[in-house]
Amino acid sequence: MAGRHNIESAFRAAIREGRLAPGAAVPSTRTLASQLGVARGTVVEAYAQLAAEGWLRTKQGAPTRVAPSVWLPHPPVTPARKQAQAFKYDLFPGEPDLSVFPIAKWLSALRKVAGKGLASALTYASDEGSTELRSALARYLERARGVVADPGQIVICSGSADALDTIARVIAPGTVAMEDPGLPYHCDLVRSAGAAVVPLPVDDEGASAEPGDAAAALLTPAHQFPLGMSCSPRRRDALIAWARRTGALIIEDDYDGEFRFDREPIGAMQGRAPDDVVYIGTASKSLAPGLRIAWAVLPPRFAEAFTAARRWHRTVASLDQKALAELLDDGTFERHVRHCRALYRRRRDELVAAIADLDLGLDVLGVAAGLHAVIALPSEGPDEASVRAEAHRSSLRIVTLGWSWQTAPKRKGIIVGYSKPPAHAWRAALDALCQTLRRALA
């Protein structure tokens, strides 16, 4: 039997994929309820939610229709391996330069771990993660990110998506307020876990509205994805006060918080409200996504439910967990982060300079931190689809800002992942980007 959330998900997917065009009429609530064998009230609630999110338009006495201004994104991104075959240059955001992975240090750490006891390194990891890694992370996160954590509050997850999926399943069928724009797969992941999603608009200070009666709010306060601002102290205060007043959770996705260029990295929100914030960190941006190592630091009131929801989840290999603990404890990890911070800052500077040299009046946003920046496109210029088409003619993979909105896009732009190209390919990728913009905008 279809439930309300299943109906909502089916409509979102049909609209995204173009099976329901802007302005198209949808079945009446009575008709759809009869077809699906559900109560009419279930369909009414689903339509109301979709209308509130901007997917549908309702009018008394008239058919319900797909919103005429609904955003239809460019085709879904195919797996990275296929994209690498299709494009000569790749500026997809959120991935590190794997050519600088500290392979010699990693192999040394693996040998060291195996030498301490191969059997324990090759056995199944506990559901919470290895004692060595959780202890090393507690020390590192305190000094590097200002996180307050006992090792017993840390759970090792197979990626940040694994952590978010677990949180969403605990919260379901409650609602998660999510930054708009933000990472679209986060929204899909939360919905697939059974929780609802409401957009949380952002401005130059970060999340710009109180999340209301949501059970949780997912934030990227150190470096908002994708626009790049930091959540201001005033907004952090307001969000923490909301969580304490309502009993809701703040989910802090600190996906690239180590990479700040204009000052010391901004400390995590969790350090100010450890009883109200679930902190999620990852090695995907600092080391490599293929390691599949992430961590959740849990408030005591949420730990039991989170741990219970993770039973039968896949765990990260014990050997890899123990190797990462070695790199954290001997300082290798932090030296690598400092090296990458300098590398990505140089690339950021080169990107900003190259865009200025085009003399097209383009602004580059979010340049203070992170692995990406946004090039704002003029409101009166070509649409994002035209810019993508020009990029493809240069065999350049880019992502445009429209990909990131839950609601109708408020601005146009390109999200440039300057960290991804290997060192030998960076300048050529930057040149391809500049050629694309010159042809599209000149």
C-alpha cells in the first residue's frame, strides 16, 4: 500500500525526470486514492506537502497541476568512472586530488598495524568502530575542530551518507529541515529513509529561518554547500536556542571544515552545544572517498537510538580504521591536511585571477574555504543549460547551481570543484573553463 511519503517521492521523481511536465494536470485526490487503494486524506496530505515545497500548484475549483516554474535539472550525474571516460577535464565539486594521497605513509601504517597483531586487524570491526580510531578521533577533533567528544560518543560509519541515513531512520517519519540550496542527494537519502524534508533558505549569514517544528536541521555551518558562506555567530546562537527549546537535533555536516584559507578553520557548532548537535565528519575530502570512513559524534540522548538503528549495517574494515588511527596519532594526517590546504589555496587564487582576467564581470563566491567555489552567472545572460552545453564542447565536466535547489532556483552559477583535477591536469581544466565562459558569455 502506498503511503504519503511514497506518493510524494513518486511525484518528485516523475517531475525531476520529465515524466510530468511543468503545467501538467495531475489526477484528482479522489481518483488517485482510488487507483492506489489508499484513503483520500493520504493523497490530500501528499499534495499539500508537494504544493508547500513548490512542486505542485493548487487552486480551488481547478485541477492540481505541476508548478509552471518548477525546476527541471540537467540529467542525473552518472558514476564517476563513466564520467572520467566521457570528459577530458573534470571540475566536479567535493572530491580531493587523489594524486597527493600519502600512499607511502598509508602503506607504512598498514604494515605497522599488521605487525601489532594481524588477527585483530583482519577480524570484523565492532558496530561502533575500533577503539583505536575512536580514541584518536576524539583527540584530533578536539584540537582541530573544537569538538567535545568522549570516544564512547563516536561511531565510525561507512561514509557520511551512512551516518545521515541512520539519523533519518531514527527521526522518520519526522521532518528534517535542509539548507536550500544544498546537496540534492542528501534530500533523496533522507526521504528514502522515511523522513520528510522541508527547505531551509540561506543568505549571506547561513540558514536564514528557524526550522520550526522540524525534528532536526541539517546544516553545513563551517562552509555552506554550495554557496560557501559560514554560518554567522548570531545565526548559530539562534539555531542552538531553537534546538534546546524544541528538543530537536542539529545535524552538523563538517564535510570540508579543515580547509579554511583566510584564517584558522572555524570551530564546529558541536563544541558549543554537544547535547544538541550530531557532528558528522569524513575522511573523503581530506584523504580519499574510496576509504569509506566517516564518523558521527553523538549527543548522549541520541546515542542509544542511533546505535540500535545501525545494527546489521556494514562496518569499515578494521585494518583501515586502525591505519587511520596511526596517521592521526603520529601527525601524518594533519601534515597532509596542511599540505592540501596550501595546494587548494593556490588553485583557488588561480581560479579567481583567471576569472578576473576574462573581464566578463563575473563574481566568484565562497572563496574563503573548501574544495570548490561558485561562479555567479549574470541574471540576464545565458541559462545554465547553455553554459553546460558549451562546457561539454570543451570536454569539460561541470555542475551548475540549479542542481542544488529544492525550490525554484534563486540565482544561476557554476560550482567549480578546483580540488579534483590531478596536479598535471589542473591548468588545462582551468583553461577549458575559461574558454567555456568566454564562448558562452562574450
